[in-house]
Amino acid sequence: MIPFNRIFILFLSLLAISCNPDNPIVFQDSSGEKYRPEYHFTPPAGWMNDPNGLVYLDGEYHLFYQYYPDTTVWGPMHWGHAVSNDLVNWENLPIALEPDSLGYIFSGSAVIDIDNSSGFGSLDNPPMVAIFTYHDMNAERSGAKDYQSQGIAYSLDKGRTWTKYQENPVLPNQGIKDFRDPKVSRITDSDGNQLWMMTLAVLDRIQFYSSPDLIHWKYESEFGLGIGAHGGVWECPDLLPFTTKTGETKWVLLVSINPGGPQMGSATQYFIGDFQNGVFTPDDQMIRWLDYGPDNYAGVTWSNLPEEQDRTILIGWMSNWLYAEVVPTESWRSAMTIPRELSLFDVEGTLLLKSAPAKEVDLLRKASYKLSDKISALPSQSVEIKAEIENDFSIQFTNDLGEKLAIFKNGGLITVDRSLAGQNTFHPDFRASHSAPMSWNAYEIRIFLDASSVEVFLNDGELVMTSLILPTESFNTIQVLNGVENVEIFDLKK
């Protein structure tokens, strides 16, 4: 006797044939490790958290990341390393930076020192310079406050091997408990001089430091006292210039916070304003969130992108410190989001930050299916759904066990409900439904579903929600309940 669930899948496949007679949908499950994503970056083994040192050089996008290779829980931090020529297919490389006598290697950034201001390389072979936080665990355990400082290292072979600066740290601690996550960029000051600017997370605020050479740093200013969300420590900042549609330059300051996010735990807020002479001045007191889901944290952007790209690309850690260490994966733990292109847009006179899937994500599409029925099989557990939507809509994904992931808009709220989407007993906060306010019209949706995550983009990223999901069996069915037209499914299974 054929099991009922197989009969149901056969029925859905026949239903899909009626919509796509030349290209029927037949679900093909993954043969890989359970919950290991098909198209999101994961470490080969061990623990991963924040993306670090995002930099582009000679056709390669470098992704460094917080890494502990020995177990699947947080431990002595290293910088893992991977490279890609297209942002979606990654090659793992050997560990870049390992702990030393000054401490663990915490988060930071990387730049290409084109003018060789540091003296570590030459004009013909400018160095790649990593700027990172040293975390002295022994000092922390002893009760000291000054256990974090900023160090640098350099590479002359495109990030394959590294030399730490012998006189580290270049920015000693100033008696502050949390003093970390340097994001360094090249800027031009009001006098036309180029200098390095460090954006540093300090307890629950941001400090700015300038340098002519990446070695000697000068304090410029502080931002954040009494402004923004302060439910937890501030982390992983990034300072970014954008040009509005009217030609005005605006600066965006990204600040991750843990806890204190809109869905509990980790999240990233941002501020829009002006930056001059080392001082950031916000336009208003509004709290804005980069992603309203529970599982996009510590996102930062790539440096040294070619001018012809004319874009800002971000990637985030797809997890939440509430439950990151107990998510039930086996040989590895944590993934990155898909890469996203940031830009400003206007809603009734208020500037907000748009976060759209990077164009390279389209390279993942293996096959496409246009659907007109309300219910259909999926081709695999790793898909993109693209559709036109009315202002209120409802979509859900199910599997043979009756588990369900629901995505809908009702009135002014977008909701991603994972409360019935599979495993959720490993932490009391994981079984949840998450909502976000969207006061303006919704007309388009893109959903990226993978083995253990879903990323929802409204209006090409005007509102984004990212969530981990852990279905007991793969979701193999999509059902369109209302307000959805011109549905297209793309198979992203590698």
C-alpha cells in the first residue's frame, strides 16, 4: 500500500502539471546533513557567529567570521575565512587569525590600504589590514574592566596568511568593560584630507576614532547617550554614506544590540543623520530596525567594492543569542543571511533603510515554475517564492507531518508565525509568532526558504523579517490563501 503522504505528494505534483504541463514540480528532498542550508553560508564544522572583515579584492569577496572549530558552542574566538567571486558560492580557506597571549580574536573589519599608509606593504602590493578586538579572558575572569583592546594584522597575499602587528594593541582599553568591534573605513574630511575612521562599540554607545595610518588613533567623539534602543550592550557598528534621490548625502549608523531587539534578544537598529569632522548627528530620535525578524544580527558591509558597483552590500549572522548555542544542529552551528543591498527610501517624508536581496542571489535559480492554483508541491526544501500581493495576504508552507509556517499581512502588521513550524522545545522563546508594523502599501513579496530558515522581503526589502525554522521534515507544499497573484517558484537546490 502506498503511504498517504506519498499519495498526497503525487496529487500535488499532478496539480502542478496542470499549471506547468511542460515543467511539472516534483519534490526532491535533500540528502545532506539535517538542517544544513543549501545556499546560505555555514562553517564546515564547529561554531560560528558574527561576520567579520568583509572586504573585496581582485574579484574576491572575503568573508571572515567569529569561529570556534573545536565544538558547536561559543569558545576561544578565531577568525574563520571563506572567499567567493559571486557572493553565493563560497570556498572555505584555512583559519585566518588565532588567539594569542593578548586574548581571543573578537569581531572587527578589514580594509585594503591602497596608499600603504601603514607601511606594511608597498604601493605595488598594498596590504590587506584586519582591525579586530582582543578579548583577554583571564583579565575578565579576574574582575578587571580593561580586558578588551583593538589590534591589527596584515596580509600581503590576498588574505591567505597573516602577520600580527608586533606592537599590538594599537588602541588600548580606557577602563571600559565593553570596548569592541571596530569597523574602519576610508573617508574624506571637510578639508579634503583622506583618513581612516574607526566606529567602535563602547558599552551602550558608539565612539569614533581617526587615524592617518591604521596604527595611531585619535578620539573624535561619542554618540548614543539617551538615543535609540538601550535594552542591552551595543555591538558591531557600521558607518555608511548614502545619496538620496534628491542628491543629498546622508550617513547611516548601524548598531546591533543584545538584548533589546523588537522580538526579544538580538537585533540591529540604525540611525540616519550627518557625519562631519568625526561627529555623527542624527536627524531625529526615531528607533529604526534593519530587520524585524528575530534572527538577523551583527550585520556589517563589504569594504573596497569597485566604484562601478555603486552599492552597499551587507551580510548578517542568522541567529539570536537567546538560543544560538542550543539550536539542534550536529556538526556545525549557525549560518549567514543571504547578501543584501542597502539603500535609502522615503515613506511620507521619513527616510528608512531598504535591504534588498543582492542581485547575485538570482544566480541560485535552477528552475522556475509559474503557479495559478492555490496549493502546490515545492521542488525542494530550498526555494525562492516571488509574487504580487494585495495589501493583506496569506501564504503558508506545510509538510507531511502537518507542521506549518505562516506568513501574512493583516492591517498594518506583517507576521511570520513559526510556532507550529517544527522543533521548538529546545528554548522557551523559540516557539513564537513575530510581527512588524508596515503602515504603507505592500505590493510584492520575495520569500527565501532553506533547510532551517526563512527570509521575507516586502517591496524588494522595504521591510524584512528573518527567522530560523526547524521543521521535523522538509516543507514540501505551498498554499496561497488570499491576496496573492502571479506566484513564481524558483528551485535553489544545489
